[in-house]
Amino acid sequence: MELPAISIPKAILDVIPMDQVPAIVHPPLVHFAIVLPIIIVLLELVNIIVKKGETPEEPKGKGVSTLSFLLILAMVVIFAAAYISGSVDGKAAWDTLSSDGQAHLKMHKLLGTYLVYGSLVLLVFKLLAMAMGTKFRILLLLLALLFAGVTLKQGKEGGELVYEYGANVEAYQDCSDALFDAKDELEDCKPAAVAEDSAAKEEAAAIADPKTTEGDAAAKAEVKEAASKEATEAKEATESFKTEAAADETKKVEEAAPAAEATKGDAAVKAKVEEAASEAATDAGADANKELAPEAVETH
């Protein structure tokens, strides 16, 4: 059952110097807050039993009643201090808690607020019981029993905050940080691990039941055969293209051959003409030398 939301008036909280409250004071205070209601229940039970036969002339159980009143008064102070220290420790622990832990902390604070008001109600009923008599003593005992039960529940939930959610536990926070880093590293390693696991599973399946991989093998063979056929056709097309190109080149050479032969014949004729001209020039030179030779002899 969810409790209606209540809070301590802000005007009261503003008076309290929260920044001066020491950290981790809440745990020792709550030990007293848990024990005192139980002791008060026992004292009020004794007070009722002792006062059974009292008369105005002969009052009984005055010491027990006074002790119970003083303990209730101390309990009000202890619960107020536990609320303040719990608020300080709760703020320090808030960011380190998970979403479930934060929800648990909110409920713990709300129930603590109810207990602060409940301790004040118990004090008022104690004053009425001291002034009015037996009926209020019995009502006070019932209220004290209820209050003690809620206090025990609050103590249990506070323990869960520490031991289950790690509120204000430094070692737990260190472990949480290390776990977070390990999760990041694991996320980085997942793709490679998944690929290796998939390959291992396929290999294991092939070994365990070769039939399961026959379909994959057949499909791979078909793909390979189709690729090989395409490669062969492409090669044949290339060879055909080369043959046609060679034929065209041969035809061009054959067409150019007669012209080359004609050119070659012209060159031979020119060579013969040049050779005859050279021989004629040589003979002419020789004849000239012969004619000049006798004239030279006569001159000397």
C-alpha cells in the first residue's frame, strides 16, 4: 500500500544547518530509534499492570510512568535527528544508486517522515494518559505497539538499502564501477565472439549431421559453376575478338604489299641509274687524265 506523501515543513528544515551535519551519522542513531519504541512498549505494559490497584490515596507506578515519559521524549529527539542525518546521507548516496535503489530510498524517507510525526503523537498521548487515567494508558500501549512495528519495518528497509543496493558503501561503489568497465569491454568483444561462435556452430553441425550442410554445399557449388561458366564465355569472346582483329590486320598488310613492291622496284631502278652515272663519270675522268699526261711531258 502506498502512503500519502507528507513532508516536514520547509520553514523548520531551513532553520537546521544541513551542511554542518556529519556524514554517516544516521546508522548509529537508528539503533536507538529502533530499540526505544520496544522499551517504551514494555514500560507501558508494566505501568498498566502496576497501576491496576491504585487509588487516589495510594498511587502506584509513578516511577515507571515517569521513565516511560522521559524515553518517549528522548525518542522524539532521536527520530528528528535520524530524519536529518538520513536526509544528508540519502543525498550523498542518491547518484550511486540504481533506479530501484532510488525508489526504495524515496519510500524509506517517506516512512521516516511518518515516524517523526508518529513520535510526536505518541508523546501527546503519553501526556493525556498521565492526566486522564487508565483508558488512555491502554490506547497509548496500542499506539506504542503499532509504532514499534512500523519502526522495525523501517529498520529492515534501511538494511536493504545498505546490503542490497549499496547505499553509502564505498567498496560496493568501487565494485559497481569495475563491473561497468567490464561490461563495456564485453560489449566491444561481442562481435568477434559472435562470429567465432557462429563459425564453430556451423562446423559442429556439419560434423554432427552432414546432411544439414548438403543444401549449403549444393548452393555454393551452383554459384561456383555459374561463375566458372561466365568466365569461360568471357574468355571465348575475348579470343574471338583477338582473331577478328588479327584477320583485319593481315588484310591491311596484304592490301599494302603491291604498293610496297612497286616502291621497292622504283628504288632498284634508281640504284642502277645512279650506278651507271657513277661509272660514266669515272670513265670520263680517266680519259681526261690520259689526255693531259703527254702535254705535261712535253713541257718539262
